[in-house]
Amino acid sequence: MLSASSRLLRLLSLLQARRHWAGPELAERLAVHPRTLRRDIDRLRELGYPVAASSGVAGGYALRSGQTLPPLQLDDEEALAVAIALRTAAAGRVGGIEEPALQALVKLEQLMPARLRRRADALRSAVQALEGVGPSVDASLLADLAGACRDQLGLDFDYVDAKGGSSRRSVEPQGVVHTGSRWYLVAWDRARSDWRTFRLDRIAGPAQVGGHFKPRLGPEGGDLRAYVTRSLLLSPQAEQARVVLHAPLAQMAARIPATAARLEAMAGDAQRCLLQCGAHALDALVYWLLVLEVEFEVLEPPALRERMAQAMQRAARSLARSEAKTV
């Protein structure tokens, strides 16, 4: 039998894990009589947790949102996970949450028992993060967009494209995708009658929330990450690079992430594959092709072949100078 305090923590954990529990099922999971379960529910309510009860055939218990934040009960692993997340947020790329995240982290570590605080200190001293890459986004904007996606509410906002042009966009938001360096909103553009991606750092000013819209199946069958990846790799505004790699598809797929390039099998040739990606940064593409350490053929664009030839000429000159100094 669990002690009363342990049973309350177990009950709270179960209520947080599912939206609704039937009374008999919940009592069975806790191995208590239904009367004991009702008394434990009352104790949680006294502590500030808004537990709703319903009667009838489908009756049971559910943890609802309340007017105030009750005490949070976390086990050791959950507390460490929250501490890591808060420390990441304090040094992250979402503007406006750094100070609140740091304040929350200090409060959490003050409440940790000594054994857990030592583990948190070890993580803080051993784990180092590089400076964030990419532009930061406003936390309030991110929250507004997420809420509109969840509640299926239309959005209107001013947007600045890659060329600096500004336009007013009216969209039906589907979801937000983070690539690790940038945030993107995936939405149905009403004026263009098509799906579009919008970089959050290019949304100028606050977004105006409108009325409800009828939900529709998202692009790529609802796989927003796949849609954003394809949009970034095969953007119609950017010139595309096509390179034949002299290595099997599986071998290259294990080394080249899907967010960097699109790989395709070559018809009738299992020993080669086709790489396709945006060619907006040719010098960087030359570098990455060379460090792959496989033979390749540049199909297009011609400018990539020119950059490759220039790189080879610089390398040959540097090698010649180095050899001359050793003579």
C-alpha cells in the first residue's frame, strides 16, 4: 500500500497523463477503494488542483485548467528535464523569455533536494552551448501564432520577403516548424489559394487574429516538417543545384541530412545518386561537396562548375607555393 502522500502524487500523475479517467478504473490503478479515491480527489482540490467530476455511465475525473497555478509535483527526471529546458530557453533564440526562464530556473534549483541539485550543477558545468545561429523571434508572437493554429483562427500580418518587399497576408495557420536555426509558420494563403511558409522573423509587427476557419488537411499529408524541408530545398525563387554523387543512395542518406539536400536514386544505377538543393550559397556548396570525399559530377548550374574550377585553381596555387618553400 502506498502512503497517503505518495498516493496523492501517483493520482496527480495519472490525472495529468490522460484527459479523463473513469472512477473505477482510476481506483483500480491506485489499488484503493472508491471512497478513498474520492477523499484523495478532495485533498487535491484543497491544494489548488481543479479536478472536475462527472456522474453517469461515462462519469469520472478530469484535471481542468484553473484560475491560479497550483504547486507542481515533479519526480527527479522530470525536474532535471525542466531545468535543462529552462537553461536552454535562457540562452535561446526566442526573445522575451530569457529573463523569465532564468528566474524560473533559480526557483526550481532552490527547491531541489541536495542529490538532485548536484546533478543539475554537473549538467550546468559540463554542458556548453554554442552561440545561437539564426535570428531570434518574439515570444509573444510565437505564442499568438501557436494559439491561432490550435484554435483554427485566421491571421493577418505584414510580411517582408527575401527581397525586402512588404505585403499584407491573410492566412489560415496550420502549424509552426523550428529547423534549429529559424522558425517557420505553415499556413494556407487565402489570396494565393495555396500553402506557404513564412519566416517568423520576417513578420513585421503583431499578427491580427481573425475568425474561425474550416480546417483542411495540411500539405504533405499533414507532415509539416517534410513540407518545410521541401520548401527550403526546392524554393522556386532560388536556383537549384543538381549533382551526381558516385556513391549509393543509402550511404549518402546516412551522411547528408534531409534538411540540407534532397537525394534521389539514379535509374538503373545503384552505385550513384542525385543530389538536389538550393544553389544560393555556391562557395559553401563547393566546400561541402569536397568534404564528402566521393567522386561527383556537377550537372547544374554552370556557376557552380565555375566556382569549383576557381577553388581547384586556388588549391593548386597554394600547393605549388607550399612545395616551393620546402625545396
